[in-house]
Amino acid sequence: MPDTKPPWDERTTLLRPPPPDPNKAPIENVLEVTELAVLGPDIFTNAREPWHPPGARGIYGGSVIAQCLASAQKTVPADFLVHSCHCYFLLAGSGTTPILFHVERVRDGRSFATRTVQARQRGRCIFTTTISFTREGSAGEGQVHHAATLPAGVAPPPEDWDGEAKWEKHSPVQSLTVARSAQHDTGAMDQRRHMRWSRMRGAISPAGGHQAHLNALAYMSDSWFIGTVSRLHQLWRMPFAPADVPDLPDNVRAQVENILESDGFSGDDVAAWERQPKLGMMVSLDHSIYFHEPKRVQADEWMLSEMQSPWSGDGRGFVVQKIFAKDGTLLASCMQEGVVRLDNKGREKAAKM
């Protein structure tokens, strides 16, 4: 019987990916979307294959969030800035199937515009978001203002910092975990914090403008987010037993030990690691971003993510995140809920970082 598989089943993108633009930062190339006017109005697609983290159930959620935002931004005037984005992860996305981003122009007002975006694969909606934009300067005079401040005693890495391991350099984002001694990770679980500095590699291009910086922040906002719950409870989330770590190949063991240190598994006390609960499943359900200062976002400069979890229970966890510029400006606040289930039957399953 002849092979009747449609030709697009073998493509990770609908169109041939363009070569990376050397005049753009890597994140701009990663998040590029292309309009498909031949299919209808306000339909876009990913230009390149999305990243599927090792062991994860699907593609990295931050890329879908950011590409939905990138698509929606192409349908509003340049002086309309995103101020909120409310998302739901519905199905695990495939890295080997093209994504179509369907933008609906819900409302265009004098001060606000609303868009909904559905990300679809094989006719199924894998992700949906509602995004609200506000016209720059529409608030007028006489505003009230207050903002949270950068945590005390936390300083950004040097501009020339290059302390990543070799295996981390493939990412479009540089990141550095704040030393645990500075995280106040003792006392009540809901008061503990996980903090990371992040910035995009290279310089975001003038052509990308502030939209590219906002897309980059959206991409970064999902990194290590729901994993806050796992780190607070020190859940073992590796797809192998603690006793296997010493026997891993040197390069793999270095990666694992780096992750374990961020998760609070310091030293080499394998017996203590064995006593910790094992994570059975962790996956994001929803994700919200409030952009407080969209024109102040410089995603190719250091930004601090401060993550806390006010609550977990009933197989779910809830996390909040504040994102600060290196000068202390509160750029954005994020919230996320996800499934967090223990491996009560002893099965060690892969989990989302």
C-alpha cells in the first residue's frame, strides 16, 4: 500500500525556515512568526522548530506564549503596548508539527485593544490566550504610582559574566541562580524564594524594537516557574534514582549536579536524596503576565526573577513571580498554576523544569 501520509507530517514548520539573521539577537530568530495570508486574515506560523526540553511532556511553554504575543502585536497599532496576557495550556505541543496562531480581533477601543490567540496543531487547540493592549500615554495626568522594590542584598552579575557550563550555552537566554544563602529559604514554605538573573544573548535589534523585548520577557517568564514548588519541597525530579548519579558519564553528571544544586540537593549525600519524595508529574495549567513598565523592558540586560509559592495542594501548585530590571524597576508580575503530583507508586517519570 502506498504511503498516504501528508507531506506536512514530515515538516516541523509549514515554510522552510529562513537562515538566522546575524543582525538580530538569537531570541528574535527563535520567536520569529510568519503571516499566512493565503490561509486567511491574522493567521501566523512559527518560522523555526520550537524547543522541546529533554524529558518534558511537550515543547517549552514560554515559546508558545511569546509567539502568541508576537502574532497579536502584529495586529495592533505601534503605540498600543501589552499590559496583560492570560494563558491556558491545553495540550502538550509537538516540536515536530507546525503551529498555527489564529488571532481574533475582539475589540479595538480608543485606549484599549483586546486579542485572543489560539495556537493549533493538527486542527486541535493546544494553547489559548487573551491579551490586552493599552494606548501609550492614554492615562493622562495625575496618576497614582507605587511598586515593589528589588530584594535587598541582591546585585546583578557583571556585564561580562560568562560563567555558564558548556551545555547551557545553546540557549538564547543566559541565567544565573542567586546563591541559596541569599534566598531566605528557611521558615514558612510560602515565604521562601527562588531567584534567578536572566538576560537574552546578544543585542536585540532596533528593527525588533520594544515588541521584541516584550516577546523575550514572555519567553523567559515560564523558565523554572512551576518548578518553584518542586524546589521548595525538594522533590526528586530526575528520571533516574539518586544512587545512579555517581555512575553517570562525567559530562552528564556535571549537568545533573548543577540542576540538583539549584533544587537544593547540595553536596553528595545520596542517602539523604533517597529519602526525599519523588516527583511523578509536573505540568503548567495556566500562566498570566502583567506588564507594568513595557517600555522599560530591556531583555538583553540583566533581569531578576523572584519566585514564591503561596499555596500547593490537591495535586496542584500555585506560584507568583516578580521580574525586576537591574536598576530595580518592577517590569512585570506573573502567576501560574500547575499540576504537581508525587510518584506515590515509585515510578520515576520525567518532569517539566
